Amino acid sequence: MSFLGARPPGAVPPGGLALYGIPYDATASFRRGSRFGPDGIRWASDSIETYSPVLDRDLAGVSFVDGGNLAVDGLEPEAMVRAVRRQLPPCVPFVLGGEHTVTLGAVQALTPRHPDLAVIQWDAHTDLRDEYEGRRVAHATVMRRLLDGGVPVAQFGIRAGTRDEFELARARCLACDRDVAVPREVLDRLAGRPLYLTVDIDVLDPAEAPGTGNPEPMGAHYRELLDALRSLASHRVVGMDVVEVAPPCDPSGRTAVLAASLVREMILLFAPVAGGTA
């Protein structure tokens, strides 16, 4: 099963875009099931069109491949991160999660080529705990590990976390905002810098996207999130992901369909132009 419009699997050209699923949810809390997210999103993509009337663009005009799922089954979180870092080729990766911990491996795979990489996170949760349930590498600690590794993080859509996490975010993050829109000052600050975009599906209101492990009320609408992504269209995006889609938590399938639509829009917005480099 491949994502809608993907070219046949094969060697990814340097700087080309490639989708990879990471079916992993070993540290998930409350409700598991995001390990089924990658294939659930691919399945749901069969229900949408390659053409986006919002962007007036079509996946038929984008050359990208679906590289399938990375081998991470049964690994401890630290080993999973190492496996992701090792398995991702030198490309513009688009990761389908899986829990948010997978972002750590993807970003670490990119930082040797992009030492000035910055991360923009859309999420209901800060994910800034130093440890969670005895683990330092977990879905609730992933952004803390990025900050500790020297990767700047800007957070949007945030509406849940501990008091300590919010204090840390105010002190160390480029931004920590309940709104999903990226302010002009942040856009200007990140202009020209390589960016990794990570979207936890729980940034959206659970009325729109109930199929996730830790739904949080008073979330954003899909249109608001898409507008925020479109504000970055002129920026240099070298990697991205959509994570925490848990199909077993949404028998209706609408969360997977929404995620598939989101993936399509992000590919159309940020896929490298032919002959471009990452």
C-alpha cells in the first residue's frame, strides 16, 4: 500500500521527497494505536483526489516516492531512534507516525546535513518533560530532547502540559503559543533557515480528529492549521511529519482521511522543485 500519487519505490534522488512510515507506539500513554497510523493514512489517501482545489496544485506534478515502513518493531525507544536515524536516506523525509517520539530520530538524521535546523511543532502538548514514566526518550519528552541537543523549537497550538513545561517553553523555545498561526516575527527569524515541520494530529480539536491517543479539547480547526502551513510556503523545509494518528480510536475513519488530506497539502506546499536540493 502506497500513499496516493507516489511513484514506484526505488532509489530516492538526492534532495528528493520520500514518505516513510514509522509504526511505533511503545511509549504511548492513555490510548495506543498510532503504530497503525502510517498504513491507516495510506489507506485513507485512496478516498481523496490528487488535486487540491485550495492550492490549485496536483500530486501528479510532484515526484515523490513512498519508501514503505521502517523496521522498528519491538525496539526500545532509544534503539528505535537510532534505527530511524540509520535507515532514513539523504532525502527530504516525510514521516508518517507513529507516536511523536519518531520525530527525534528523523531530526537527528537531518542535523548532520543541516546543523542550523529548527523545528516548528504543532501540537496540543508541550512534550517538554525531562522524563515520563521513567523514560527520558518518550512521546512526552521528545521536544525536551531536541532542545537539549541544541535544536531550536517553536511550538504552536499548545494547550496542555505541566507548569514546569510551560516555564521551560517560555524560557527556551522560540515560541510557545496556543494559536496555530506562526507570527510574523517568527517567520522573519526563520527565513532562510532549514526547517523541520512536525504536526501532532491532536493539535486539531477532537471533534475534527478524534483518532489520537491523547485528545485535548479546544483545539484548532483544519482550515486554521492549513493557513499556518501556507504561511511557510516560501521557507526552506527539509523534513516533516504527521504523527499520533491512531485509527483504532476512530472507527469512523475521519481522522485518517483528514490526515491524508493534510499530507497531500504539505507535499504540495513543500516538495522540492525538480532539480532542487535539500
